[in-house]
Amino acid sequence: MAIWQFPIELVPSQWVETNDFNIELLYGEEGYDTTLAWENYQPNNNYKQIFTDILPVTDSWDKELELWGDTKVHDISVWFDEGKIFSIGFRLDLREQIRELVNKIISAAEKLDCYFFVPGQKIIFKPDFISFIQYARQSNAAKFVNDPMKCLDEVAEKHNK
């Protein structure tokens, strides 16, 4: 993932609501993992067409991965384990104009009955444009795009603590 890409995941709304928005359930010693959220909630196969309407299908480098878009700019990834989805993620290049893409991603989340999960900010939110843009603007990707040197200095400072 490039530093200028904003990563965001889908999480089934039924899981989110059943677990009272408890985001800590998605984190372990090695970081975040949405497997638990998808374990009992699988989308129907229309997700493929929904994502194809957003970005073109791309060849995958792994048999357990479906890809759309361009991994260097905007992309959608769907990871599988034993035929079951365990992750649906988007990465948006914040150096590009994203308004139209964000609207399509919000529509996809609504069609798939999902919330958005921003791993780097530990946030889960309902699909809406204002919230999406708000969290994108607060992301490290946006900080980098707005002021690369300041962002790198902040990362170095955090790393040295």
C-alpha cells in the first residue's frame, strides 16, 4: 500500500450492531483482522457486479484474492479463506479526485448492508459521504498528500518514542 492511499474496509452491519460497535473485537496482537466480522455474514454473489460497476476487474496474484482497479491508484480487494470472504477492502489514492468514486463505494456498502471500518483510526461508521470524507481527511494518506515532509517527520517522531 502506498502512503497516499486511504485504506477502508467493509464490515457487515449485522455484525457491527450485534456487537454494539465494539471495534476492539477486530484487533489482536498483530493488528486488525475482519475475519470474525465476516465469519457468519457472507454477501451474495452480486458483490462481484457491484464492484465491477465501480472499477474494472484486475488479474489477481493469489487464488484466494479477487481484485478490481489498479493497486497503485484505487483498488478493491476481496480475500477468501476456504471459499468464505474474510475481508473486503478499498484503497483510494488521495492524490486523485475521489468524489465520484466515494459515492459509488457508499452505494456498494449500502447494497451489501455494510458499515465502513477505518483500521488506522479505529472507527466504524454508517455509509455516508460527509463521514467518509471526514475520515479520509484525517488519515495519514491525506496528511502525506497535504504535507509530505511534515507527515514523515510525525511518523519518525512516533517511531522513535
